[in-house]
Amino acid sequence: MEAHHIRLTSSELGGLWANYIADSMFVCVYKYYLAKVEDEEIKQILEHALDLSQQHVQVVTKIFKEEKHAIPLGFTENDVNVDAPRLFSDEFFLIYTKHMTKGALVTYGAILPHTFRNDIR
């Protein structure tokens, strides 16, 4: 029996698009933070956050390519200067990460009921 390919719905496309833009921004932010952080424990958390954001960007890119969809123009290394002077404390980096994580969980929770394909969930 031939498998039927179900196209992405507009809500799935919108959710993936928003996720891509946000995570491409987080990659830039965390690269800057990692260039400035001094506390080793906080550095480990930031490295994990960067890794997760990079993985999300890769997964969404793969989905868009498989669906023959345009890949969003997200944030790139041209949007951050990791050599810029330090603006924030290590504690701020940690607080930022906590609040962005909470925001991401709210966003994912809002998108989930409008996601129908298992591979997108």
C-alpha cells in the first residue's frame, strides 16, 4: 500500500516558521553570551541552550527542504558581533535563558493543538 503524503497545514507552517526565526536568533544570542561568560556552570547551560537552538534550526530546515518550501531568512552570524564589549553579567545570561525557555514552552504549547502531522509534533 502506498503511503499518502500529507502536506503541511498553514498552522504547522506558521509554527515552524516562527520556531526557525526564534531559534536562529537564539543561536546568535548564545554565541555572543558564550564569548563573554566567565562562570563555568553558567557556560555549560549556555552551551546546552546553543546546542538545542542549533538542532531546532537544523530540524526545521530539513522539514522545509523535504516539503520543497522556502527556508526563512533568519538571523545569521552577520547579525551579531561576538567581539563587541560585554554588556551583561553572567547572572543576566542565566536569567535571560530562564525567561526565553519559559516563553518557548508557552509558544510550543500554543502551537501544539494546531499541529496535525506526527513528524511536526
